[in-house]
Amino acid sequence: MSASNPFSSAFELQRTMIDQSRRAAETGIDVQRAAVETWFGSFESAKSVQKSGVTLSKTAIDAYLDGLKSVFPEESVAELEAAVDEQFDAVDEIHEDAWQSFLEGLDEAEATYDEMTEMQLELLAESFDAVEEMQSDAEETAEEAVASAEELAESA
């Protein structure tokens, strides 16, 4: 655009604003994606903490049963120990199955989220490309109008 065009600085400012808006939107999506990925990743730690809690409970009950052996006949405590072990084995199995199912569902949700985020980024890029094209067309039209006005002014 010519230096004499009064719209040059306005169009330059507009281009800068469009570019900054694009970068801000992309950064916002990247931050959101990182937060969601961190959230998805936190569940393995939760599983481990929960498993540790179950193990701690079993250890406490085993210690209690060991204490009972000094007071009651060992055979009667052995039956109780076997029942407790059986129950904790069932809890461990249920715990593992539930977490496996949950984490598989989480993996599917994460994959869906990633697809949606990619679509959002593509849509965002297409939208900003369209805005930039419209801005460029408007700038070209303004430049032509200014050139025509300058020609008219010179011929008058």
C-alpha cells in the first residue's frame, strides 16, 4: 500500500491484531490441552494410592489377627485369616478389573478429546485464514480506491 494511503496504518494494525488473536487462541487451546492431559495422567497415581490404601488395611488386619493368636487357639484364628485373605483377594481382583475398565474408558475419552481439539484447531485456522483473506481484499480495495482518488485529484 502506498505511503500516501491514509488507511495503511489501520490495515497494518488490523493485521497485527488478527495475528495476535490467532496466536492467543492457539495458545489457549494448547494450555487447555496440557491441563486435560495432566488430568488424564493423574488417574494412574490415584490407582496406586488406592491400592496402597487397600494394602495398608490388609497389613493392619493381619497384625490384629497375629495379636489374636496369642489369646485364642491358633486354629480358630487361622480360619479367620483364611476368610480375610479370601476377601482381600476378591477386593484386589475387583479393584484391578474396575481400574482397568475405567482407564480403558479414559483412554477412549482422551482419544476423542484429542480428535476434537485437532478439529477445533483446524476450524480456528480456517476461520483466521478467512479473516486474513477478507482483510487483504479490503486492503486491496482501499488501495485501489485511494489510487483512483489520487488520479482524479491529479487530473482535476
